[in-house]
Amino acid sequence: MTDRPLIGVSTYLEAGARWGLWELEAALLPAGYPRLVQRAGGLAAMLPPDAPEHAAATVARLDGLVIAGGPDVEPARYGAERDPRTGPPARARDAWELALIEAALAVRLPLLGICRGMQLLNVALGGTLVQHVDGHAGAPGVFGRHPVEPVPGTVYAAAVPEETSVPAFHHQAVDRLGAGLAVSAHAADGTVEAVELPPGDGWALGVQWHPEMGEDLRVMRALVEAAARQRAAR
């Protein structure tokens, strides 16, 4: 790919990050995300949290967007009371990433949601979440693995047609689907593992696992290829 598409990846904003002599607030992103974008043929740009009103201008500069994994979505965003097992809210990040998703969908920018990013895509379209599921994470700080089965005929299945073992670390999942979304993969216990919009509504896919923690490039490559087509059409 001679003219690599620019893929924005949302980031964490964390207090107390440490490097060298410094301990400061920092915009952080696990290196697996930009590396996966690069290995799949894209250029990676980190998107730190910003005011939601700047989302449309940000999206206008991109060829594709990744909403990265991270903390639990605040239950108030989907009209639910907080379960005691739900983590503390990250309100600024929720607001920024929901604005990015809405801006991307409005202009049909290719969009990939990873773990929390898939859950936010569902919430952005009016869906809800299960606030706790067992068996989809390893020990604290350790990614587990489990098989994921694609739904035939979906965008996800076109990229990954066979059952695949994926790296995962999550305790929440999609409950009621957001408007227009379809399930495109599931785990053996029935947990929704991928959702997508129909091709006529643009390229938008969410996966519940963490492809940046594995070696399979196919999901990210599908996003990069969609972004390249978007870039070429401009």
C-alpha cells in the first residue's frame, strides 16, 4: 500500500504515569494498538481525549478510526443503575469517544471498536450492556483466550471465516443491540463477540476481544483496507 491511510486511535488520559524522573498526567495507549495498525498497512495517530465538540473536525482529518479498550462505560449512558462490580466512571473519555463514534458514523468513516470500543458503539446506537460476565478474562492483568465463532455472511466472517481463538480481557458484554447493529460473532457461552452495521451504512465493526494482543492481522487489515478505499474515493 503506497499511500497508507491515516487511522486515529483513541487513548487513555491517566494521572501518575511514570517515565524517567517524571510522574505526570499522560495520554497513554498500549503499544500493541499502533503496532497493529502499522503492521496492517496503516499510519497510526493517537487521539487524546478532547472536547466532544471537536470530534467532527478530528474525524474529518482521518481515513479510519479505532476506539480502543479501557474502563467500563458509565451505566447511566445506557439508562442503568451501577452494578457494584462495575468500575469507576471515566466520564470525559466516555463523552469524547461517543462523540468520535457519532461523528464517524455520520460521515461513514470506517470504524473499529475494540472491547470497550465495541460496547461504546452499541451504547451510541441505543443499546445496553450486561455489567458482569464470568469467564472472559484471565488473572488480573493477564489476557485469557477463548474461541470465537463468526456468523456466516457478515463483514467479520468475510475477514475471518473460521472459528478463531482470541485474546480477551473483559467482564462486560453487549445486552440489547443498538439500532441497526447485527451480531457477527459469538463465544461458546452465547456472549456477543462482534457486532457490525450493514455494508450499506458504512464500514463499522466492533470486536469484544483484543486483536492488538495477538498475531492475527485480519480484523485490523479489513479496517485499513476500508480506510484506503475511503481515502481513494476523496
